[in-house]
Amino acid sequence: MPIPNPPHGTATASGPAGPLGGASPRAAGGPLSRKSSVSMGTAGGRAGSGGAGSGGRPVRSLRPRLRRTMEPGRAGCLLLLLLLPALAAAAPGEFDPYRVLGVGRSSSQADIKKAYKRLAREWHPDKNKDPGAEDKFIQISKAYEILSNEEKRANFDRYGDAGESQGFSQQQHRQFHRFHDGFYFDESFFHFPFNSERRDTSDEKYLLHFSHYINEIVPDSFKKPYLIKITSDWCFSCIHIEPVWKEVAQELEALGAGIGVVHAGYERRLAHHLGAHSTPTLLGLINGKITFFHNAVVRENLRQFMENLLPGNLVEKITDKNYIHFLSHWRKDNKPHVLLFDHMPVVPLLYKLTAFAYRDYLSFGYVYVGLRGTEELSSQYNINVYTPTMMIFKEHIDRPADVVQAREMKKQLIDDFLSQNKFLMVTRLISQRLFQELCPVKKSHRQRKHCVVLLTEEGEKFAEAYEAFLTFAVANTKDTLRFVHIYRDRQPEFADALLMDEEKYHGRSAVVILERRNNAGKIAYKALEEAWQGSKEDNFILLDLLDQLRTDPGLLSSETVVADLNDELAPMFLIRWFYSTVDYISDWWDSLFHSNWREMMPLLSLLFSALFILFGTVIVQAFSDSSDTRDAAPSGKEETATKMEKNDASFSKESNSRIPKKSFVEVTELTDINYTSNLVRLRPGHMNVVLILSNSTKTPLLQKFALEVYMFTGSSSLHFSFLSLDKHREWLEYLLEFAQDAAPIPNQYDKHFLERDYTGYVLALNGHKKYFCLFKPHRSGDEGGTLGSCEDYDALQHAEARGKSSCSPGSRSIKNKLHKLSFWMERLLEGSLQRFYIPSWPALD
């Protein structure tokens, strides 16, 4: 259906209600988008152009009107984009690394580095005492970090930011917001809190520097544990744990723990010193020892980590059974004892941290009032079970010296209470540190402190004098007076310097009033004229001296120099060494499993190298004798001759190393006494060459044997022995049974068993590998057929079995039996002789 022509001067889609200056969407019969409205107008124009007259002219005027409507918005967008760098540069308070370092944008890396070094030396907090030096130094470090990195420097030159800030500034966000609702972005879209200037400033008061850490934090870690976080810019995990860290840091700091933050970008030296190679890293510091946190960063884990840092014996659980024993230890420990009564089953972390801080002065116990077995304790001291109560006991355990009660025990309240009760009423001087703290050097007239010292000894004999002195001290406690006592036998030099070894004080107690003048040991003092017995007269004399001292400081007329006190509680050297060893092993064990593997690589490399060398040596030694196989003996004389030809060259070389080192041959008798050492447990590679002889042939055979083997005595692997046939015939017969493949060995029922002559036989025994080689005596008239080798043993045994006269000693010369033994020895060293293996060496009875 054709669209009717509108009135003249009216456009079909014009009107003030349209979102782009056109008609309302409902003018076209329904809701339409901007794009639909334009399309519909175009379609209308096409329809109108298909109609009669000038109906298309008003429709054709739609495009110029739409173009004019959109042109101002497009121009504003382009203008804003062009002005963004200028707005970023002109924004007040923006960080400019070029301005901080005082260099131009075209400066080289060498110029930037030179400017950084100059400014870092000038503004380092350790050298510059200006209040703003620390902030200035941080800015200098940050500026150098940006400009020394080409990528960050390019980002800053291009966008006015190094990629670490929140993106666009708030002013730029407002410009976008004002431009048009269709281009609005939520601020969180560009919000990345990596820039340290725009992050939460709660960590600023915890920031640590290297000198501050070494000089203050490490010494302070002996009084309270520290929880330290290592963080950096551009650290997503650091942002993730920030809420938990902030909550736990505030909580632990209120309980008495120390908190520290190290920025790895600005304090690389400190981060490396702590062993942190990644961020975030959490660690604990106590007694100068670093412990890394390895669990999930949640509140419960961090609190448990802090508790695990503390020693386990800080607080003792007290019940009705052990409270008297605990409180009575004040004399041995030389400390007041503190009891905390609370209805919590677990010792609060606040109390543990307090016990750690005051462990050198006080001993701590905890009473869980809800536990059965504490009723007597609670009733004796009239404890309110619903309110936490802290009591401190000194010399008298039947009543507390001081008490504090509060529904919420705060750290400040506990510190004030304990700092006023750190010492006993009459503390025993057991170390120089305690002496200096109780009797400080006077710094002005108003800060004078006098010490009243009771010099006594241990035992019941001196108990009455001590009790009287304690009663006097309780009644005359003042801020300017300290009452102490000392055992003369434990501190003899100190006592002799004050009493001058006067006889009137021998075996008796004495009282001295003194004042320290300097740290070198100089003191002014006055001793009571008579020994202290604790009588009323002694009390009046001492009280009168103290009253005079307030008005006349010159009363202390004597001066002397005393040596430092002995530390009576110092552990012995072995105990200190044991504790140091335990700490070292504990640190090593912790480092092995939890430390950064980059630090452990040198140790692991050394360890694996040592293991490789050790096992490599064992394996090589195990397979070094692999060439000694159980090969069968050569089957013919041709194979034997071939082996001898091949070994001629090697024999000529070995003969040079077998030059005799002695002018005699050492031959020992093989008996049951040395049998184990000379054969059974013979070292690998060594052989024992044993000559078989009888009592009648002993002398000539030994002489001939020595001549034949003399050239081989230079070898350290050969040992020479002889065996008596008369004593050990059965042992020899047993061994020869394993050589039956070379000759049939008759048994003892043979009629020629006792007539057989084995004199002149030589056995080369390898005790480690359990084999032997056999040499038979040379037969007279046989020059070419035998060399005394193992192969001819068969023919000899058959001849002996037939009972021929050649076997008897009378038919051949005794010395001729060992003829050509030297050739046999050469073949033995070459390894060309047949070997006879046995399962084990028989006993030599």
C-alpha cells in the first residue's frame, strides 16, 4: 500500500522525541532501534519514490539531518582522544620519573644510571637525616626501576604511565562519563592497584630497610617474634592476600608480635638476605632465626604459624598437684612466678607472647579454672572464675605480691603490671647483666640508686640472717633503693673486694651499701661495722645509715673496683655445643625441605657428586675382575704355545716390575693358626704359593724352592708358604679330589694310598676366588714332555698308581723335583694355567 505524502516541510522520521533527533519509535508502529529507524526511513523513501509526485523529497532529506545530528558527537570523541595524553601530562600530582632523576626523555641508559647513583647516595636514609629523605629515596628507586626497563619506559613515554598505575586517572574517567552514557565504563574495569603510591597505605608503617632490619629488628626478635611479608609491584597474589594480611597484622600487633613489610623492588638486598626469591613470601623471625610460612594464607594458619615460632616450654600448665612445686622454684630460678587464671582451655596467644618477652625475668604458669583439679588452687587465692586474673608471687608463696583482674586482658595492662614486678624483693646477683640492671650507674643526682647488698652463704646457718634482711627490705622498699644478696662462695672476687677479707666477717653475713660510679667496675660503698645477724639493733643501724644517705651522699666514703660477676646460670661448654648442634641440624633439615631450591643447588650438587664417585668406585671394583672367568684349560699343546707367544711381550714388561726387593725369600709354614689370614681371608688379587714337603725333604726342597721363586718375590701379590705332608695329608688329598679331571685320585682304600709321595708338589691358592693351580714334580729323563704344569698331572698319577720306581724318592734326585718351577711361575702370572675351583676351603686340622 503506498505511503501518503506528508505535509510540506515535515519529515517522516523527524521530531524531538527520537533518540537521534527523529520521530518516536511508536510513530512507525512499534519500538525500533536507531539502526531500524534509519532502515525504515530508507525503505519509506524507496516506497515513496515508487509513488506519484514529490513524495520522495522529504524522505531524502533524512540522511543529511542524521549526519548533522551525529557529527558533533563524533567530533567530541575524536577531540577527547587527542587530548588524553595532554590531560595525563597535565594532571596534578602525577609521578614523572624523568623529573625525579633530573634527566631528559632522550637520555641514554648510562646517563640514567649515573643520575640514579648520584641521587641514591645523596638521599639514602642512612646518610641523609632529612625527614623526607626516605620518601625521596623511594621515588628515586621507583623512577630508576621504570626508566631502566625499556618496556616500562616505552609505556610511560607513550601513555604517561609505566603500566603500574590504575590506567586512566579519575579526571579521564570523568571525561568519559560526561561524553555520553553509551560510552560509560565502570571504574573497576581499569582499576589495577599495582602502583605503590595508590595502594593501601596500611603497610607503610611496617616498611623495613636493610640497616633498620639488621640494627633493630633482629635484636628485637629476641623479645618478640616478627611476621614479615615480602611484596612487590605487579604482584597479583600480593593483592589476593592483602585483606587477610591486613586483618592478621592488626590482630597480632595488638597481641605483642612484630610486623614487617619488605618491598622487594626497593629493598632487593634485604629480600635476598631474607632468602625470598618470589613474591609474596611470608616468614617469621624469632631469636634471629628465619622460618618460612608454607601454608595457605588464612587467618587460622597465620595465627598457628606465630604460635609455632614460640618455644613450647614458655608456659607451664598448673593444677592443684603441682602449683606448690611451681611457686617454690623462685629460689632456684631467682625469678618471680606469674599465674594467669582463665576459663579458656588453651593458653591464649597473648599470654604466650608475654611470656616470651619476659622469659628472662619471670616464670609463667597457666591455670584453666574450668578444669577439674584446680578447685583448691582457686579457692585458696579467692579467684573469680569468670574474670581473668593475673597474680605474681615472689618470696612468699602463700600470698601473691600483686594482683590484677580485668574482663579483657590488654597488652598494655599486662606490660605495666609485669614491668613493676620483674624482680624479687631481695634478688640474688647471679650475673653481671643483672647487677647492671638492678644497680645502674648514676647519671644525675635525681637518678641516684643505691644497692643494699647482703653478702651471705648457703645453708641453714645463714637462713635466719637472710629472713631478717628480707623482712627489712619489704618494710623499706623505695624507688631509690634495691635490696639484693649474693653468695660469697659463688662470687669470691666480688665479696673480697668489698670486705677486704676481714676476719670479723668470716663465717658470718655482712651488709654493704654501694653505688656504681661507672661501667668499668668502680663503686663507692660503706659496710656495716659489724656482721649482720638480723637483730633489732642491726635493723636500727642499717635504717639510720639509709636515712643519712638521703641527705649526705658523701657517706659512701670507700671506693674500689670490682670485677665482673660470674654467670652462675651459664650452661657448660658441652651443653652449649649440644644445643648449637641441635639448632644447626634443625636449620639444615628445615632448609632441605622448605628453603628455595636455588640456594640448595650447590649442596645437592656436592652431595650427588660424592655419591656418584662412591658408587662408581664400588661398581668399577666389583667388575674389575670380570676378565677372570672360569675358562676351560687349553685342550692341546698348540693352543698353549700360541698363548705363550702372545704373552712374551707382556712378560718382558712385567719382569721389570718383579725385581726382588729383598736378598732373601720369606717362606712361612701354613698351619691352623695362620691358615685363615694366609688363605681364607686373603685379599682379592693375592695368591699364596705353597710347597708340599716332608720332614726328611724339608731342607733341600726349601733351598731349591727359594732359588726358583726368588725372581718373583718383587711382586706384592704373591706370598710363599710350605705345608707339611706328614701333618696335613688329608687336607691335600681333599684338594686334589677337585683336580680329578686332570688325574684320577685314588681313595684311601687304595693299597698305595699311604705310599703315594706328594713332596715337591706346589699349589698356587687364590683364597678370594676359591681356586688353585697345581705344579707336579719334574721326572728325571723327561726334558721335553713336561714343564711341571697342570696338564701332565694325569700321566704322573697313572704312573704312581702302577707303583713304578720313578714315583719313589729314591729313584730321582730331591732337588730335581722343582726343576723348571720358574717357568711354571711365569705361566701362573700370565694366567695361562688351568684353574681348579672348590666350593669352600676345608679346615686345616
